[in-house]
Amino acid sequence: MRLSYLAGAMLLLASAGAVGAQPSSTGDLSVVGHVGVEATVDGVCKLGPPSRTSIDLGQMSNTSGPRVGRIATLPEQTVTLPGSFCNFGGTKVTVRAEALVQPDSSALPAGFARAVNYTSTVTTWATTAPQVTTAASASGASPVAEGSGGTEPAAKLTDLTLALSAFTVPSDALLIAGAYAGQVTITLGPAATESSQGTGE
């Protein structure tokens, strides 16, 4: 009885060993799972730092000769904004220019002007560049001009160039003595007023 019991136990163990080794003969039983990864990028426009934050035209009037007291021939002034970009399409550049005005509120004598007009152009964005020319009166009234260029269809990185040229005085009048000041504002952003693609900065 004792030998028979041991023999039975050995047979049982051998059978168990055979069953345990069976999965290795059926191949790889690995299970593969997938985890998705998602993210978004907001639309953004950015103007590069201007090469000059202000333009000093110096003495604007002739100090001698037949045109003494009237505006001199002023050279074109340029400012670059390197590394300007929008990371989405459908964008434009808008320019708002204010004439150079001498802010004196006293009555303007006949034959004089306290305003200097000029043309502002911004290039290297869309095919059609924005260009505006101020048309202030001799007294400095209505100094603002604003306009937009064409629409750029794709994301773009470029150096923008602002050029100020064609400085003139209404009726070529004599200039009033004093300090004159104006300003140019450049906006880079969506061509539409509202856009879900991006915002100007």
C-alpha cells in the first residue's frame, strides 16, 4: 500500500509539470494597449522689437534761402521690426498714423501751419502693403489716417519695415515755431475683426 501511494504521487506530479509547461508551446500571449496623446497650439501674432522706438526729424524748416521758414526736404525714415510673425493664416497689417502737430491752442496766424503730413508704408507682409497719408489741416485738425494691407493666407515669419516719407505742410505754409509730435501705430492680427484662430499681441 505504501509503494502504491508513492507511485501515484509521482505520477500526479509528472502530470502537473506537463500542464504547467503547456503555455510556452502556444506562442506569445502579450496584450497590446494604446493611449492617445493630444495637445493644442493657440494662434498668436507678435511684432518684433522696433529698431528705433522714436524718430527725431530734427530741424524741419529751412533756415536760409528762398524757402526759409518753410518745410525742408526731409529724407525717408525707416524702422524695422525683425522676427514679426503670425502662426496662422488669414492675417493683415493695419497702420494708424497721426500727423506731426504743434499743440498750440492759440489762433493760427494767416499763412502759417502747425501740422506736417506724411506717408506711412509697411512692407514684407501680404502682397498688398498698407499705405496711408495723413491729411491734417493747417491748424492740426483731423490728423489721423488709417488703413490695412492685403491678407496673408498662411503662417508667416518676416522682418517688417515701416517707412515714413513725403513730408509736406498744408498749402506749403510757414511753420509755427515749437515742438511737433505725431505717432504711428502698427497692428498685426486676424484679417477679420473676430477670429477663433488667433489674437494679436
